[in-house]
Amino acid sequence: MGDNDKKGLLIVFEGTDGTGKSTQLQLLYNILHDKGYPVIATREPTDGKYGRKIRELYINRKNYSHEEELELFLADRREHVDKLLNPALKRGEIILCDRYFLSTAAYQGAIGFDPETILSRNSFAPDPDLALLFQTPVNVGITRIISDRGDTLNDFEQNESLEKVAEIFSGIDRPYIKTIDATGSIESVHQAVMGHIATLFANSSFLPLN
């Protein structure tokens, strides 16, 4: 899809587990929706046929080889791009996506793949207009997963693995990535998000946030 076809905005929320990105996505969605912007929220892995297989990996990652696992993420993303992302961008909608190809580069990079190679294999997917990378010490994120959510750690959320993931996230250099210190309160992190959104909107065809 050429840039001439693209009228909407793709804003992705990235970071290790427990950084609060999903909470921040919902807060932003509520504000944009209430103000009348054409906004949709989505996530990866999706709820499609490949996404459901990926969710099975959360319980047991031993059923697939690393290459098969990566292929599942790529297949899920191709379906997401073709069925939802590109059509919505063409219609001029604002997409908020919880995880995208930066997560694949970081999480699959942590099991041995070269992150830049993974990114190049995602060349079929439109680049985000803004990627918000939420950063917090891994131990803080794990505490949030266990204490705040009452969840147990899945196979993607083990401490040693998440340290590698965080390191890879920090090392990816793209002009659309903006880092956010996610250690503060929900409100302070939200204000940081809104600052980046205001800048993005000011440089787009959308009316500025007021």
C-alpha cells in the first residue's frame, strides 16, 4: 500500500508484559471515541485462526519449533494487515494496536532470531505512524502481572526472557518509536501518551486534540 492510499493513522502500543500499555490504549481509545474521532482498537496476536494458535503457545511453547512459532506470528499479521489494518487506514481511521511487529522482533529475538531480520520479514506490514514503547524495570512488570492482575506468568513472561526482550526493544531504532517511562502513576503515563498523540495529530490531516 502506497502512502497515497493511506489516510488514517496506525498507533501501536509496545513493551514488555506488565508495563500498562493495554490500560493506556483503552484510556486513549475512550478519549478519541468520545471526541468523535474514527478510532478502532485491535491487538496482536489476533483472534483469527493463527492468533488462536499463538495463544495456545502461552500455555505450552513446546508444540512448535522456534521457526514455526515465528511463521505463526507472520501469518497472523498478514491476515491482520489484509483484513483490518490496510482497509481501515484507507478509510481514514485511527488504529490503536496492542502489540505489532516490534513485539515479534523483541520476543522472538529473545529466543535467538536476529531482530533486524525479523523486522525485514515484516516488510509487508505498514509502518506505524507512532509506536509508543512503554518501559519499566522487568521486576516491576512481573509484580504487576502477579499482584495487580492476579495472573500467573505464562511462557513468554519469565524473568530472564523478559530481560532479553526489554534489551532488544531498547536497541531497535526507528524514527516512529517514542519511549515512555511507565513506572509512574496511570495518570502521569497517560499524560505522556497524550503529549505524543498531540504532536502526531498536529502533523497529520486530523483535527488537533483540544
